[in-house]
Amino acid sequence: MEDKADDTALPELVRRAQAGNMSAQNALIVAYQARLAGFVYAMLGRAAPVDDLCQDVLIKMLKGLPRLLDPALFEPWLFRLARNACIDHTRRERWRRMFTFFDPATDDPPVFVDTDKRERIEALLALLQRLPARDRTLLLMAQEGLSLAEMARATGTTTTTIKTRLHRARERLRDLYAKRT
Amino acid sequence: MQNEPELSALWPDIRKQGTAALRPHLAQRVLARVAAARDELSPQTAVLVGFGAVMACLALTLAVNSWREHRANDEALAQWSVVAAEGTKLGQEDTL
């Protein structure tokens, strides 16, 4: 479904990056930065923290790479790091807002899609924010082309549980859509 | 994905928006940060180095104390030997 990296090339690239090859590490970042940015943007519903969070996730990825035993599990592991970073960020923001009387002006960068699409994206992201983080994560991981087994590995549950949760998440999103219109 | 057609339809644009939020040269920034972190001591190494330094100070203090005690004992022993020798000498003179 998605432009996933080639099945044979990715483990090899991960292995070279694990060995400390800087050009492989660079290639790995370049290959995943757009997918990661889309995932983080959809998870948070805001563009402003995307760069910082992506940078943090990629730094954690490079530091933790030597401990990744199976290079084939790179993708679910990376999205797990991204999910955790987004959840931590949301938690921190909630605390920050409790002690901030005036919300600072949003510094979201300009958008590059037409107005109609922009409104649809904003509406969709707002609906996604109304879903629990767990449901949102699954919908976005599915959108990123992760298999049920990969999602199970990334979230630390079983494939059957993921199947049920994903089904419920889709139903919830559909309900939200129905209520909106 | 037939259950959320809007999400699938808009996903490429969402990704585009997310990518547009990235500042330039993300890969270089990440690699530079990781390289800089490699030059710093890791928390575990810092704790080990600190612990090692404390243990070395403790060992040095114990060694100096031990040496000073030995020296004091040697001096006392030497003085005592002189006194004992003189005492023996006086005792012999008294007997005579």
C-alpha cells in the first residue's frame, strides 16, 4: 500500500547502519523522515512540534539501533518509538498547559495544499484527536502499511487483539464522521 | 482501508504537510547530534568514573594514614629501645 522500502534492501541497510556506517544511517533517515513526519503530524494534529519530535525519534533510533536484534523488525520498532514520543509529548503538553495561563501563539508553518483539502485535513485530524491515542496509533500504523503482526509487535500485544482494536478504531472514526455530517 | 476512505484519500497530503513542517537537513542534524553525544560520557560511564575516583581517594587516604601510623610506631619503638638500653645499663651499674 505504501512506499515501503524494498524488502531485501531494508534489512541490509539496517545492518550497515547498525555497524556504524554513516552513509547507511543517513540513507535510513532520508528513507523514513517523510513517513515519520506524516505519522507524528497525524498523531498530534499539529505541525509545530513535528520537527523536534522527528529529530528526537531519529536520534533514539540511531542510539538504539545496535540493540535491535532482528533488522526485519526495524519498521515496527521505529513506529513504536514515534508513538511513545507522541504520547510523552502530549502528556508533557497537558502538564505545561496546567501551569500556563496564556497559550502561546501557534507557530505552525504554512501549508502547501489547496483550501478545500486543507479544511478536510484539519477536520480529519480534529476527529483523530478525539480518538484514544491507542486507536489513533493503530489507524495510522495501518495507514503506514504495517501488517497486523508488525502492529502487534510495535504495541506489545497479540495479532488477534490488534485485529479487534483496529476494527473498533475504524468503527469509532466512522461514527465520529457520521456525527459530524 | 475501506472503512476510513477519507483517511486513505488524504494520507498523501497529510504526509506532505508533515514533511513540510520539517526544517532543512534533518539527517545531518540528527547525525551531528549523535556524533556529539558519542564524545560525551554516557551516564553509566560518568557514574563509574566518579565511583572510581572516590575509591582511589579512599585508598590513598588509607595508605597515607597507614604509613603515618607505621612511622609513629617506629619512632616510639626507637625511643623505647634507647630508654630500655639506658635502663639496662643503669641496672647493671647498680648491681655492680
